[in-house]
Amino acid sequence: MLSALFLAVGLYTVVLGVIHFFLPYLLDFDHAIPKEGPRLKIFRLFGFSYDTTRADVRGIAWVMNHSVSYTLVTIGII
């Protein structure tokens, strides 16, 4: 019984991870974070500053989403 439960939880986690790979398309990241628009605030941290662009924000969102996807799929497989 416990093995069947672990298998079900693992499959659920893998499916959830695979769905996460497609969230940028499903949530329409292209329109949610437009390429053009008003200038973004400058990122400041401990004396370091960086002129953030919309491409940076979009890239960070994609990387964070894919990190979750890979983590979920890996946990589900294990």
C-alpha cells in the first residue's frame, strides 16, 4: 500500500513539474511582462546598482519557473 502511495505522489509531482514547463505560455508571459514600456526602477543592493531592463525581468521569471520545473520532476522521479 505504501509503495502505491509513493508511486502516486511521485507521478503527481512529475506531472506538476511538466506542467510548470509550459506555464510561461499558459500564463502569457509575453503580455504579462511586455518588452516595451516605461523604464523600470534601478536595482540597488549594498552599494551595487544595476539598470534593470524588461528583458532581465522576463529572463529571471523564465529561469525561476524552469528551476521549479526541474526540481519537481527530479523529486517526482526519485
